[in-house]
Amino acid sequence: MQNAGMAALGLNWRYLACDVAPEDLPAAIAGARAMHFLGLNLTVPHKLLAVSLVDELDLSAETWGAVNTIRFEGEDSDGNWRPLAELSELRGPVRSRGFNTDADAIVRSLSEDLAIEPRGARVLLLGAGGAGRTAALRLADEGVCALWLINRTEDKARELAVEVAGRFPAVEVQVGYPDSAVEIVLNATSLGLKAEDALPLDIGRFPLNRADVVFDMIYRPAETPLLHAAKRAGCRTANGLGMLLYQGAAALELWSGCPAPVEVMRTALQHEIYGPKPASAPDAP
């Protein structure tokens, strides 16, 4: 997706995937800075670790407490910090600046892939880990009416509920299943990565026909057991492909300063994850 986007923008850049152990993350970031990489993306478990490793935090990373995108910056002739891509020559030190593009990607995916806005919505959120925490805080900031939290370890859900209530007192937040219908069910757990996985919620306590839409952050497989059950219950559904796309597009814009070619990136992402679309059958003579 990123290489396709860069090619569409005419950038002579290359996006590489590197396996880095958590204990090696400080050296990896320092090495990329020393080699004048333009930026980095980070996945779990690095997103939380990187908060204390970058030189500067963007407001997005400060707000959501995680870094999934790093941009390397240098000083221009006036002493202002600029993205390395905007500098014709490097005059001094390079710094790392951490961003979070995941949080906004959740809201954008709900809007563009499911045609639903979080503001004023009632949301059942499954999972209170790193992804769940980011989702809960971002949805609360967007102005959801009420938020119900479910997690395998209830204490972790309670900790998140306290944080949400403290930062966003206007949002009603509870631990457990709602007694009424909701607009959005969002899965931020890993349940669904395997075909044999159980559903991430108890449909005996919350039947899926009480939700308007179901969003699963998992994108492989394309249809998780949760999404399959939700479709059968009549819900509109979307997987995490859109979220992955939108956070990547935002990262490319941070590095390049150019609007990302989202549809080009979407096509490349779909091809990579799900394979090429089958050719259409020829028309009958």
C-alpha cells in the first residue's frame, strides 16, 4: 500500500518491513535517524514503548498515549524544524517526532465504510488493551453518548472506564453489557484471527440484532466469525481494512506533505491481503 502510494505520487522512495524485538526498538529508531530515514511506522508492541523514545510528541500521540508513526525532521536555514522530505540539504541534527494516526482512522472508517458517525452514538466496545484504549478515548473525544466496555480481565476494563470518565465526564461509561440497543459494536480484541476462535462477546447477554453496525479491527480473515454472525443478524458490517488504510494514508501525508492517493493504496492493500479479484466471466455469445 505504501509503495503503491509513493509510486503514484512520483516519489523515489521505498517502504521496507523490518522485524525488531522490543528490546531493540531504541537502537532501531536511533539507527533509522542516523541513516536519515524519512519516517517509520510501528506496530504492536512498539506503539506504547515508542512514546518515551522519540524526541518530540505530536499532540495526537500525547492525547492517545501511543505512537504508530514517526517522522524524522531537520532544521532549515531559519532554524525551523521541517520534515526531512522538505529539506534540500541537511544542516544539523535530526530529531524524531511521534504521531498517532490510528485514532482518527477508526472514526474515518466508521464514517466512510459504515456511514455512521460516533457523535451521540451508544457503543459497545470489546477489548480494553492498547487498541481498545485508543478506540475508547477517541470515540469519547468524538462525543459518543454512552460507552460499554467488555474485556476478558474485568479489572482492565474498569481501569479504562475510570480513565474515560476522568477525561470525558460527559460520556456515560460502564463495564458490562448494555440492557438496550446500541448503534455500534466495535471489536478491538484478537478473537477472530483464527476460524476456531470464539466470538468476542456473549450473544446470550447481547444479541447482535440489537446493534446497527458491527466493526471488527481484524482484517484477515476478511470475514471473522463476529462479522459472519453480525451479517446474519442483519447488521451492517466492516472489517479493519479501512482503518489500516486510513492510518497508512495519514502517515504518508505526514512524511510527504502531499495528499495520499487513497484509492490507489486501497487497491494495493486489497490485492496484497485478499489476492487479485477474479476476472469477470466473458459475456455469453
